[in-house]
Amino acid sequence: MKKIAISAAIICALGITAYMGLNSVPDEVYTEEPLVSSSAKDNTGKTVKASLIPLKQLDEDSPLLASNLIQQLTNSENPDYVKLTHKAAAIGKQKLSHTDFLALSQFLKLSPPGDNSLLDLHSLKDMIIVMMIKNGAFIEELGDTFNDILADPHQHPVLIDYVSQYIPEYFEKRWQGQDDLQQEEILKSLYKLLDRSDDSLAGTALSVLSVIEDQYPIVDQSLIHRKVFAMLDDSSLTQASRSQALRYLGNHPSQKGGAILKDMAFAENNPVMLRMIAVNSLALHTLKTGEPSDKLTEKFENEILNNPQADKRLLVAARAAFNIIQSSINNNRDQ
């Protein structure tokens, strides 16, 4: 769940800044009215609003850092997201106030308009998510924030993708195997993402659900299988999502799933990349079901390995799958 960061983008697109008039405050504090405010003592002992304290005046363990970070984000026309991402790393060891949490949560949920990926902005949000999970403060409310993002049809797909990938980690931090109503709501949001057809979020959600399914007995397996079969029937779906559907069938075997993997692996009209993933998943499927057969290895030989027209990339994948299945057959015979 590594993320990439590229060109910086301006924050004014967020449309969340409200500038207020100047106040009679000392020069050492900011004069803009904050988005969310709280009060505490600064290094001089004066009581001031949290997000009005310059970052340089805050101790490293100050609980006001998060609010000040938000103040910098919302009161700058051209923030340096890369620099702010490094600063956000300190959130993980802060004692966050509830005001800090609400400010960070509100910032995460605000979606920039348009189709621009804004990867620097989302890399910053990714860091904030990681640190908020690590911090562990207001962990239940953090789950509500995550679900709000997952369920928001207008949210940017990059952020939905990022949040989705952290759900298993959040589950481990939050429940450690116990059932919960909030857990069910998050799962419902992930199930709904499986219906996305205009981006790769269906594949991301399926990957996440697969991880959760392996760790918690709370996932609706029959529902996921139905969704996976529908994903593979939909040729308009992104190749990334259909690839993940094939991997799921390999890791979670079923009779129908095995038949679909064979069809996808040996149908010459399928994209070569999907066929490569299908043959690998088919090999895994046969190992998990304990049903490797000579007929299957013969099919590999006749339709791919001995086919002079076969794509070289497919040949490599098929040879590896063939060897795995043949090895399993040999082991069964020796027993």
C-alpha cells in the first residue's frame, strides 16, 4: 500500500478557506480566524487559539500541531504539500485533542473538484490517515470518517482507494477480531464499491475484502462471489478490476470459480494480461482444492505451451503454472 507523489497543486480548489478580519493580537501569533479553533497556552504562557500559534513556536509533542497544520493548509494559496506531508508525520506521536481530530477529519473528507488526481495533496492525506491510525485517538470516530469517505459518491477516487487499503489495518487496531455494527457499515460500503465500473475501485475493494475475509469470519462470501462473477462477465470493467477478480477466485476456490478460470485462461480472444493472471490463479486454485489432473496439464500443453502462436509472456506464465500443477500431481502419486 505504497503511494506515489508527483506535481504539487493549489489548495484553493478545495474552497474551504474563510478569511476574517485582523484581531488585536501580538505579532508572534497568526491573525487569520481558524477553520476550527481551540485554546491552550503557547510557549510564553499566553492563552491563545490553537490554530493561531505559528508551527515554529510549538513543541514537538504539542497537541496543537494538528490544528496548526490545518490552519496552514486552509490559509495558504499555494501550500507545499510535500513539506506538509513531512510535518504531518508528527501526528502519530501527538496527544491529539478532539478539536485536532475534527480538523483533520474535516480536511480528509473535503474533496477537490474536477478530475485532477492531485497526487501530492492525496499523498498528504495518506500520511494523515496513517498517522491517525497509529495515534489511536478517537479510533471509533476515525472509522466513521473512513466510512463517510468510502460511501461518498462525490469523493475523489484516489482518496477512496487510499482509505480502502487501510481498512484491514484499521480493523486490526479497532477490533482485533470482534464484531461491531460500525464494522458492518464499513463492509457494506466496500461491497458497494464492487459495483463501480468506471474506475479500478472495484478491484481495490475486492482486494481489501479478500484480506479481511482471511482474517475475520464476518465477510459475506456468497455475496462477494456473486459480485466477482459479475465483474468477470463485464468486459467494460477495467482490466485492473477484472485481474483482481481472477486472483480472488484463485485464493478462494469454488467449483464455478475453477470453471471460470479455465475459460479465461484458455480463451484466445481474452487479453493476454488477463490470461496470464488466469493461468496463475488456476494453478493456485488446483492446489487449494487438491484436484490437479493430467487432463489439465495436457490442456496447458496442447493449447498454450505447444502453440507456436502463443504470446511469449503467456508462455512464461503458463510454463510456471504447468510446473506447479505437474509437481503436485507427482507428489500425489508418490504418497
